[in-house]
Amino acid sequence: MQPRSLNLGILAHVDAGKTTLTERLLHHCGVIDRPGSVDAGTTQTDSLDLERRRGITIKSAVVALPLDGLVVNVIDTPGHPDFVAEVERVLGVLDGAVLVLSAVEGVQPQTRILMRALQRLKVPTLLFVNKVDRVGADLDAVLAAVRTRLTPAVLPMGTTRATGSRGAEFVAFPPDDAAFLEREAVALAEHDDDLLAAYVDGRARTAAELVGSVADQTGACRLHPVFAGSAATGAGIAELVAGIASLLPTATPDPGGPASGRAFKVDRGAAGEKVAYVRMFSGALRVRQRLELAGDRTGKVASIELFRDGHWERADEVGAGQVARLLGLTAVRVGDGFGTSARAEEHHFPPPTLEASVEACAVEQRTALRVALAQLADQDPLIAARTDVAGHPTLSLYGRVQQEVIASTLAEEHGIEVEFSEASVLHVERPRRAGAAVERFNTPSNPYWATIGIRITPAEPGSGVALDLECPLRDLPLFLFGSVEHFTSVMRQHVSRALERGPSGWEVTDCRVALVEVGYASWDGPPSQRGPVPTALDFRKLTPLVVGQALARATTRVCEPVLRVDLEVPTRVAPQLQQLLGRWGTEITGQTAFGDLTRLEARVVATRLHDLQHRLPDLTGGEGVLDARFDGYQPVRGRGPVRRG
């Protein structure tokens, strides 16, 4: 019988100690003999040399530990904001999470961003206040900051002794302690009318009843129990482990039905083969089973591995609720789902708004660079590796740290030294009006044996690109494509590629493309009038010519990305920040003060967002928090920028 499982995420601001906590959990449960060290580069989850050297987590990692008949798959995630996409993919496969805070630094900027994401996605979350052994640790101050800056719905599960010393320890409140029962009942009554009525009437609930209510409300994301300790010394770890086992909801696998799951990480094995990390939601997946992936891609599972006893072991199948490594899926990409999870990956964090070109320092490595970038795009599709019209590879980026990591990865894992151009903001183009064009075969301007007529019209912002078939079906070259559906699918790909660069060089979007005329050279007439037999290549080559002519007649408007930004800053600097935003012409949509903090809501263009991210730490003394959500595109004022390359 398959054991119960819990897929647990560990999240934190940079340097709060989540990787060290993962090591301590593995040691506590007997998976490893001694905890590894981030400083020494001996941790189980930070396996990349670059991670060990920088002391930060860059890629999510998976380990598993046994816990009283429960298998806990622990997923260690990055903490740096440049890797929020990596964090997001993990959030979609979690049953619960532990958010780690430092007992010295308290609630830090990324802590607030991660907590909002956990709340938005309704991931049951425990809080762990780490580093109580460090000088300056103050659990009461951290709890006060949590209540004002994260959520008031917290329940401390114990207290600390000898705080700030090597002998610091966490002491859990006894379940029948009268003072703890009082605090427990008050916290629970906030979301339980029956319990509130009983509390008001003086009808006490038993300790066991209250513990059950704590678990229920934690699972419903209405309450967040708080533990404390030191991952470095092991203080408080036993209590945290007990809380994980008793308070977080385990996966409720559906063993019936077809296999359904999602790949939340794609890596490369020792021989360069793809390794997909998959969370199963229902059914069972077996070796040699074929999977239907997104975008008409398929793959067959060659091998399945489960994490057991400290290492990955081969298995015949993986069941619902489990996490496994799959080999053999050569076409898989991060975010791919299969079965009932086959819908496209949803992104809750803003898409990258920067792009930069990259070149190999050695000319002879340019081909190898393109191969390496394609592999990196499998692991993170949001970097959107592509080639511009000048032949230079370009990437989409979140920030400079991500760019440095990519450069280091190319050098260390692929042996390719690269140079990046200065990053620029990604824009798009939208048609201003309708524009049409046609190229007919056997005319001086058309070197191909095909006829294509296209009309491009503007569509609603955010609608993307749609292809309509408005030509007579009898004119379609079905002898080449087999069916109307296949012809439409192929032409949609050709049109999409043609729209990747508009008149100003940016991708064209938010339009409807109608195929109004289609034809091909005929060989049915007399020999003197027969033309060459057309090929699919004629349609592929002709499409961008006609699309370009139609766009030239429609003309386009360059639009820049806009983000809806939530800013939390100390109230004392809020006026200065408002003046800065006002000088930039930024629209401030809301302002709320609570305690010593002020929350500003604004719509910021991406070019200013990166300036704001750079200036915010100095402006707020490192206390400011910026949470950005993509909010579409708006026309650029004045002359739009032309894309380099």
C-alpha cells in the first residue's frame, strides 16, 4: 500500500536559513548522518557549485524524509527575487509550506512577498523563527512584526530560553496549559462562530478538541502556528517536525483515473539526458508509459526514480501524491502537465520585462552556445532563448543576478565564456488599423508557387493573436497538409513566427489575422500551362512576406509593459517616495497607513520599475518592499523605441 505523502515547501528571504533547516530535518529523521553546511558547500539541496560558492539557492531541489508512516517530500526553493519564477512553479505542487524567518532580522522584504504568494495560492503554512541562538535574537519582536506586516492570524506554539546564546532552546507550551488554552481559543474563535459562542458562554473546549481545530484552520489557511529554534544547533526541530506531521494536511491522492501530474523542474543528468521532477495528482504512472504533453509534444517514460533513504532509487511506478524523477521525456519542459493537469502553466509573478543578447567570447563556440541556451530554456522557459535578425542569441531576464547566474552556468557546466549586452526593456507592438496584403503565384513579386492573402485587424488588449480561416475550403492545398485542421495549425505557426518582429522589431500581439485567400500552382491543365508542384516550404517562406506587407499597411504602435506595484515603506519616507513617483508621472492608485508602515499602490511602467527597484533600498533603509504584478501594456508616449538587432 502506498504510504501517505506530504509535499512540503521551505521558503524564506535570502540567508534566513532555509537550506540549513532542510539539512537539519534530514538529520533529525535519520536520512543523513550529519547536517551539511551552506558555508562549506556540503548541503544535500544546494548541489550546484555556483550555489555553494554564492551561499544561495538558485534551483529548487527535492529530498524526502520518513515521518511516522508519512513520506515528506521537502522542496527547497530559491530566496532571491530574481528567481521568483522558480519559486512559483514549486508553489503549484505543494500541500503545505514552512516560511522561515530570522530571529534577528525578523520580517524582511522577500518574506512579505512570499507570504502574500502563499496566501494567494492558499498553501497551508507554518512559520519557523530561526537563529534564536544568535546575538540580537528577539522572538517577541519578530512575533509583533509578523502580526503587523504579515498576518495577525498566528498562534505561537512555545517560547524560547537563553535566547541569543549557543544554549538557546525552544520550549513548547503544554497542551493543557491554561494560559496557552486561553490564547488558543481566542485565536481559533476569530474564524469559528461555534467556538466563539462557547468561549463567550464560558464553555471550555478540551485540549484535544482545540488541537483538532488548530489543524483544521491551518489546513484552511486561516491560522499559522509559529515555531522557533535554531537550524544550526537543532533547537526546536523536534517540535517543528511534530507540527509538520500533525498540523499540515497530507495529500489526498486519487488512485483511480488516468495518470495526472506536472513537471515543476527539469534538470540534466550526468550524460546530458533530461530529468523531469514531477508531482503526481491522481492515478499512477509506470515505466514505458506514453504521455501527452503541452503543444502536441509527447514522450515515453524510460525510468522512474523515487527518493528513498537519502538517494534516488529506481521504481516501477509512481502514484498519486508522490514526487518522482522521470527519465526519457526528451520533449518535456518546465510547467508541462499531463492528464487532467495538462492545462497551461499559470504565472502569478510578473513575466520577465528585460532582454539582453549574449555572445560566446570564442567564435568557434557560437553553435555550442545555442545548444546550451536551448537546454537552459527547457529548465526555465521564461528566459525565452531566441535569435534576433542579426543572428545574436537573446534572453528574457528578471534581473542582474539571474544574468550573472546564467553566465556562470554556461561557463562551468558547458565550458562557454559569454558576454551579455546591456539589458533593455521588452516592448510589444499592436496594429493601429486594419491592413491587408496578397501575393499570388506566377507574379513578378512572388518567387514561390503559392498564393496567400492576409488581413490583420486590431483586437482587444491582452487577447493575443487569433487566426481566422476566411478563404474557400476548396482552395486549400490539402494534398500537402492532409486536413483543414493540420493546414490551420501549420499556418498558425508560420503567422506566429512572422509576428515575432514587427516594423519596430518588437513582437506584434493583440490582433486577428484572417487568411482571406489561398492558392497554389496547378498541374491539372495542358502541359504548356502546368506549373511546378508546390511544397509546404512555399507556404512557410511566403507567409512572412505577406504578413510584413499587411503590417506595413496597418502600421503599429509600440507599447511598453506596465506593472501594478504594491509598495510597503516606513511612513516617514512615504512623502519622499510619492514625490519621486510623481516626477516620473506614475499613477498612484491607493494609499493605506498601518502602524509605522504605509502601503502605496501604483501603476509603473517597466522602465521606471527597474529604477525603483534599484533606489528603494537606499530610500527606505532596506525596509521597503516591492511586489509587482504584470498589468498589461500601454502605448509609449512619443516615438516608440526600435529593438536593437
